[in-house]
Amino acid sequence: MGLFLFYKIIKGFLFDNENSNKPIPIISIIIILIGIEILLFALSKKYNFLNFWPNKSVFSILIAAQLLFITPHIKKINDSVIENKNRAEKLLACYFLICYSLLFYTEGRGGILAFSIGLCIFHYGNLKSKAGYFKGILFCFLLLFLLLNIKSNSSSGRLFIYKVIITQLEPKQFITGIGYGKFSVKYNELQAQYFSTESIDSKEALLASNTYYMFNDPLQLIIETGLAGIIILIFLLIKFLFLFRRNSSFFSENQLLYGSYLSVICIIISSFFSYSFQIMGILLHFLFCTAIIIHADRLKYSSKYSRFLQKRQIIFSRTSLLLAAICLLFFGQASFKFYIELNEAIKYSNSGFRKKAIQSYHKISNNSVQDRDILFNYADELAKVNKIDSALIILHRSSEYLNNDKSALLMGNLFEQKGMFLDAENQYKKAVFINPKLFANRSSLFKFYCETKQYKKAIYWGNSILSMPVKIPSKTITAIKSETKKLMLEMQKLRKK
């Protein structure tokens, strides 16, 4: 898709005349892509190495955007081939049923909801009557109610993220922002601050986890950039609505343009429920649709501009998209090479070849592509060969990209080995407050107090482990509880002496 987008924009630079080259069967390519993606998604349930998306919800968003992209074209073919209007409507309804079946199969609420809103826009002409409005509103409310109840814990988790942000950010940070791209690093710190004063045995604690996304891209941009982000979003929204209104009269004759708008709307809507604009595949599709919209807008309205303004608009829009395409393609190639080297380092690590693993991690740790886990893995390997100071240096470097309970536990362990007990205690407590529902985090803090003979604190955290409800039973949790009971009994004997 990235190469195709690059070709499309280069073509726009070389050929001003739309008919100067044969059109590429874009719709056929998208349909083939959808088929391949669904097949890989189905196979990934059995073969994990085929799992190429971070989660089902993100995958459903791309599928929804691609289905909306081809929908106007499908309707045009359906109407032109089937003369009977009722039969044509039934066949189109079957197509929509297939689309919803695919989306519900992915279990992605964001994609389903965004696709539904896109369909409402697609059927806007049929919704203009009072009955149509009522049906459209009722359909959206019923769908929203259904989706919220499919994964109620996920919805509650998002609300909890908003609560932490509102209560823990300083007032000035709502204006200045916390720094672009810094949410994934800053949020876990804010969550740790929150649970340092709130109960870690509450229902909220069960919702907490390592969080790297706000699951609301526009709001995350505002939190990161403050007032500047609000201004940028308002400008982009006004610009998009202006283009949509201006080009809407051409939708009936240009299905490619119509599908591009529906795709863009789908991705924008889904970004309020997920992190669509932070996924490369979705971003490429969004950029591809944007290129089609700008190209079509230039063709329709080129006669209304003076030659100078027309050329300037063409050069600016195409250059911007071309640079974005080149950057995405370069990043994709660099990422592919990076993750090949990373997989090699992981294989060395899993096989016990510490020296080779450390050499591999050292080689890729200075790569321009930064992965939030790479420096942590590097530090972990150094810790395993007892290179404590080097491991701490790497962990401090990783704090610019990673801030979760795993890094806090490792740092706590390294500080403990160096005899820096106060720093170690703070890191162990931080791990608990970042992810309070994990037994392993509380167990690490409990063992630290046992080893440093801080028995009063150890008893408090031991009781916390024993009284903590088990959400999903496992052998690991059973072992942690058994070990805690044993150590608690030993402490009681020592205190009696």
C-alpha cells in the first residue's frame, strides 16, 4: 500500500492530465487486500506468528475503513447490473450484512461504530425524512448500547484513564501540554501518583495496567500539545468539513472520491475510541485517501483559480503528501530491518547466549527506530551477567521511551543489589502503584521488606497479598500466596523470639 501510494503521488507530479495514463484498478486491489488481511487474521488464532496487529480493535478499524472505501463502487455496480430496484436493495443489504459479520468477527467496537456512522452518511439521502432520522438515531443508540456492553470493563478502563489525567495533571499542563509523544511515558507516572493516595484494592485498581495510549487520539494530542493542539484540530476539522461540503455534489459520479471521504470519516471517528493514527497500516490508508481527495478537488476546481494560485496549490498539496509518503516508506523499511535484528537478539537471549544477545542489543540500541522494550531487554541482559552499573545506565536511557512496572521492578532489583535500599523501595512501590492488580508486583515489594528485615511493612504487604481477590486463577498466583504464607509464619516466629 505504501509503494502504491508513493506511485500515485509521483504520477500526480508527472501527469497533470487525469487521462494521461491508464487508471489502476484501485478497488480490486483493496478487495484483494481485505481478503488477505481477513485470512491472516483467521489463521493468526492458530499461528501466533501471523498476528500482525497489536489487537483486534485496531484491526477492525482498518477493515471498516477499507470496506467503506469500496462501498460506493459496490453500490454503483449493483444498481447498474440489477434492474429490479427491490432486488438491488436486498443484494446491497446482503453486502452490508457480510461487512458487519466480518467486523463482529474481529470483535472491534471502534471499527463497528465508525463503519455504522459511515453508513449513515452514505445513506444520508434516505435519512432526510422524519422516519429516516428516527431510524438512524435509534440504530446508532442501539448499536452504541450493544458495543458498550460487549466489553464493559474496557469502557470503564477508558473512563479511568480520563479520571487519572484530570486529577493528576497540573493546571498549567492543560495549556502547555506534557510534550508531544510523551503520553506513553508520563501516564504510568500519573497512575502511580494516583494510587499512592488511593486504595489499591478498589475496583479501579482492577482496571489499571501499563498504559501507553489514551484510546482517544484527538484528546491525547491535546494532552500532549495543550492549546496548540486544540487550534490545530479545529483548523483541520474546519478544512475537512469545507472540502467535504464542496465536493459532496460530485459523489454520485466519482465513487473513488466518495469512498475516500467515507474512509477518512471512519478513521477519524474510530480515533475517538482507539489509537488509529498511531498505527502504520491505518495511517497509510488515511494518507492514500487524503491524496485522492486533494487530487480530485484540484481537478474539479482548477478553473476557479488563477494559474499562479492553481500551481501553488498543486505544488504545496502534492509536495506535502509526497514527503509524508517518502517518510512513511523510509520508516517502514527501517522498522522492518530493525525488527529482524531485534528478533535475532531475542533468539540469542532465549537460547541463553548472553554475550551474543548483549552484542546484538548494543548494536541496535542506537538505531533511529526506537522500540519501548528494546532498551529494557538490553538492561535485563546486562543485569543477568551482573553488570549492574551498565544496566542502570541503559535503564535511565530507556526512561525517555518506557515507564512501566517491569522497568520499575528491574531498577528496584538493581538498586537493592547496590545497597541503595531507599531507592529500591521507591521503585518497588512504584511498580505496585503502576499495576496494582498484579500479585508479582506486591510479592516483590513484600520480599524486599522481608530481606531488609522491615517486618512491620512486610506484614502489611503480606496481608495485602493474602486478602487480594484472585481474578483469574493460575499456578503462579497459587505459588505466590503459598510462599507469602510461609514467610509470614517465619516472621511471626522471629518476632516472638
